[in-house]
Amino acid sequence: MAEHVRVEPTLCSQCGACAAVCPKGAITLPRDPAGNYYPHVDEQTCGTACGVCASVCAGNGTDWPSLHEWRFGAPYMPAPIGHCLAAYSGWALDENVRKASASGGLITALLGHMLQTKQIDAACVTVLDRFEPATKLVTTPEQVAEAAGSIYFSNPALNIARQFNDFPGRVAFVGLPCHIASLNKAIRCGVVRKDKIALIAGIFCGRTATLELMRSFLRRKHLNPDQVRQMRLRGNGWPGTFRFTMQDGSVHEFVYPPPEYMAMWKFYQHTPPYCLLCSDPLAALADVSFGDAWLPEFREDRLGTSAVIVRTGAGAEALSRAQADGAVQLAPIDPAAIVKSQRQQVFSKQTNQRNVRRIAKLLRRPLPEDNGIQQWPKGKAAGTAYAAFQWANCLLSRRPAWRWLLSLLPLEMLIKVLRRKK
């Protein structure tokens, strides 16, 4: 008998694909107090377990060489950049869009242009409603612009995939690498119709966080998380701000990245366990991948610049048309520079990933059964200590006593010292 998806924190990216494809509606995505969306399978409704959910689950194991060759028609490349036709820096030419976005507004401008020129009939984007991410299909450039900014929480964006096959038109999907891996598996096995997806846009990702990270940050700033009425993460120029509007109407804004928040993030506090085991920092299975251009030449840029990896002809055509029509500005860039700008997540998710998995095995945690890991770097001895540090903070920060102890430590001061040393 085929098994349904296995729900374990080290196997589940909380992408939402399993709930979307279940033919019996047996899988729901309740949100726990920490903000996680781990699936719940109703065994009685599931019955004989058809196995469809397991077939699309990235945490159930990804055959990277096979999926890569199916996706691009080329042999698997374990290099950090992945399959790359071209690489650019770029931004939206509409200055309002550029300033309101997280890193140059390139995704916003591209999707808006594709809607205007009828290349797509809808864009699948995620907006933030207080602490709740909501993914939806939108049909106007104005609605796309409303989704500008970042979301640093777990987000089951692929739960919306249940709408793709019946939607009367073609869709562009925007998501994280884990979303995109599951979406590609769903397309490959025929659960999601390939002709419905016009473009897959990936976002570079180091990891997400549970809600407790943002709550802890707010408490360190002497703000009550329960009193937050509205929250906007990034935007307002580059690198942007965290902006909180409270129930009493007061507004609190912090330049990104706030040291208190970044200290907890860099110490891997409140990290979903699967994020440590993800091996795809640059959305290797997207048509086109985007992220912040954290490079010296853009350090003084106050409007924002995106780094872009074009992986398919569909991605190349969409960007070319947007540039020709004056929606975006692109400039060629060395792909190695993009890898350098994302060096921390490339190290954790690829260079040192085998060490991360060795520690997980010692902790007796179930691992994704990925094929292709034998081609990843073996990892150096020093990386083993770093992997142990990651797991210790990830797991211990789930304990209230440990969170209380960490709240007493001046982690933000350490981050400032490290920045000065750089």
C-alpha cells in the first residue's frame, strides 16, 4: 500500500503541496502556536493512501539529477549557481515600484509587465496580513505591487496549487526553493498541468523562521506582539525597514537588518529543522531566480538592486520583453559574483550540507532521501562544529527556558562587533 506524506519537522518544508494535491481532501494545514504549518492527515478520510501527496513532497526525497535533466534537458550540475543561461543585476524602472520592494522590484515589475502584455492571466503571490502569510492569484499589476516586500515566516504557498488546473488561463508562480522543488515534482508526475504554469520565479533563501523569532525581536524592542495591527517587512528603499503599526496607531520602524533580529537569525534560533537540511539556496529549479545583490558595488545603492539567474528560455524571454518595453533595467554580471553575494546560505546548504546531515544522523533525526548528495562537497572538519552549532540553537530555541536564557544575552552587541571586524 502506498504511504501518505510523512510528517516530521526534518522532512517537512511546510510548502503546502500535499494538501493541494490530495484527491480526498484528507490533508489540512493547521497553524501551531509557533507559526508552523505541519500537515495533519485524517487517516479515516485518507483510507487506502494513494501516495499522491508523498510523490510531490520535497521532504520525501528529491532525485536532483533526474529532476534537473527533466527540467533543463542537461546533466545535473552540483555547482552552487546551478543551471545558468545568463546572470544579471537589475531593477524596476518605475522608481515607486523599486523603492517599495525588497531588492530592486524586479519580480514586481516583471510580473506586472507579463500581466499587461497578456503573457500570463494571473500571478501567484504572497501577501502578509499581520503575522499571517496569504498566497493568492492576482490579475492586475496593482495587486502584484501590494505583495512587494519580504515574508520571513513559514508559508504553505503551494496550498494554492489546487486552483491551477481549473484556472482559465496561465499562471506565474513566485516562491521559495522548497515550494519550487515540490511544484516541479507535481508537474512532472502530472498532478499539476504543465501548460498552466507560464513561469516559475524563485527567490534566494537562506532559511525561514518560526513566528517566535519575530515575537522575540518585538519583545526586545519593548513592543507587545499581540498589539501589532500591521507589519511590513522590507521596502522603503534598500536595504529597507521593518515597519510595525500598533493597535493604538503608533508606528515603529527599524532599519533592516535590525541587530537584535539578525543576531537571533545568525544564531539559528527559531529555525524550522527542515531549513537546515535544504540543499537549494538559489532556487535551482526555477525559470528565473532572484535575490538581494549583496555586493560591494551596490553597497551605496539606496533604491535596491536584484541579482538574477536566468535558467530557461521562458525566463530569458520574459525578462527580454520586459527590458525591451522599458519595465526593467538589466546588466550582465559574473555568475560567480552572485554566489559570492549569497555565500552564507551556499555554505550552509551546499558546501557544508553533508556535515549538517551527519549531525542530524547522530541526533537520530529522519533525513530527506535526496539523490545526488554524493556529488556535494564532503565538508571540512571545522564545518562539523558549525553544523553542531546550527542544530543546537535550532533545537534548543524551541524550549522556553533556553529562549529565556538567550533573551538575557547581548547577542546584538556580538553582531555589531563581527560587523566591525569585517
